[in-house]
Amino acid sequence: MASVTIFQAITLGVVEGLTEFLPISSTGHMILTSSALHVPDDDFTKLFEVCIQLGAILSVVILYRHRFMRQKADFYKKLMIAVAPALVLGFLLNKKIDALLESDLTVAWTMLIGGIVLLFVDNLFSKPEIDKPEKVSPSQALIIGFWQVLAMIPGMSRSACTIIGGMQQKLTRQAAAEFSFFLAVPTMAAATGYKLLKALMKQRELLTDPNNLMLLAIGNFVAFIVALLAIKTFIGYLQKHGFRLFGVYRVVMGLIVLGLIYSGRLT
């Protein structure tokens, strides 16, 4: 019997789709949502929370399919350069990352600190020079890739780290966000593929149970639909208003979660 219920699968799918491409940390929200819903912290739950990223990845591929098809090989080489730091360090630090994924306190502090950064990021990088992600150089791609490594700490947000990294490398807000979306595809596909491969090698029963497969399908479908809407809305909002609202949200969420933890209402 699966540890995740259908209601929990739908809820986690909504959270994944809504937060994966916003600079508010999908991993942090998944951890907090799982705690709030009392989702068992077992092997299937950990697999489920990673594998529903496939639905979010597919939303990027669908929305940007024409851009993907028109890209030259040079752009894909730069994506591979950008994803390399996360692949190497993710493999080397896999066990430590898994341990951090169980910490609500880590999420609370990183949500708060990341929110403070987002309050000021628009003013810090106010003179962009690159208006398209295709214009990123290999060296700039590598630097953005190292920014992405920070997102291995739960609550930091892969989207926030890579967008800020892009803006630090002179990309406009929209270009930085779009490069972040493109970079998400190989990054998240690699993370999901690694988890699935480990499950097939060591815990095959998790992927042969029909109930588990149904829950994975539900979570991915919900994440796909919600992510489609979230990406479209985010780009439009970002062009007009910047990151301040996301910073305020993260600060408030971080303070609330810290209050719940230190008052004993969240463990």
C-alpha cells in the first residue's frame, strides 16, 4: 500500500507546479507541505517528491518547444556547461543533501535569508546588457551553474539562484528567467533520472506497485498543468514588477515557519 494518498498526491503536485519556477523554493514548500499533511517520510515519498518534477519539466518543453527546436548546438553546449557543477557536486554530496531535505529549520532560515536578498536584487543588478538567453557566453553559463549549486540547500530555490546568477551576469530579468527555465530541463531530468535509476536498482518494488504508479501519474499530471499556468504568469509579472513581492512572501513565510518551529507547533 502506498504511503501517499490521492489527496496528498494532488496537493503536492499543485505545490510542485506552482513553486518550481518561482523564486520561492519548490523543495522548501514540498517539505513544509509534507509536514503539514503528515505525509510519511518513507522511501516512496522521497521518490514521489523528486519524480513529479518530470511534469514541471514537460511544461517548459511544451511552452518553449519552438525555441528549443530553433536552438543551435552551441546553446545546448552552454546548457551542459551550466548544469555540470550541480551534477558533479550533487553526486558527491547526495547523502548530505538528503539529510538537509528532512529539516524544516533549514528551510525556514533559507526562505528568510533568500527573501531579504530578493527585496534588493532589482536595485543590485539594474544595468543589464543581455536581452536573450541565447547570448549567454560559456563562461557566463558556468558562473550561473555555480549559482545553481546554492539551490542544493533546501529553501534557497533553484529558480531564484539561477535568475539572480543570470542578472549578476548582466542578463535582463526576462532573459535570466528564461535561461533558468532552459537550465531546469537537464538539471531536473538528471536529478529525477538518478532517483529512478536508484529505485530500479535497489527498490524495484516502489516502481512495480500499480498504486504507486497511479500516484506518480497523478502528481506529474497536476504538476504539469499548474506549472504551465505558473510560468506564463511569472514571466508577465516579472517584466512589470520585479522580485520585491516574492521577497516579501519569503520573509513572511520564513518568519511564520520559524515561529511555528520554536513554539513547538512544527517539528
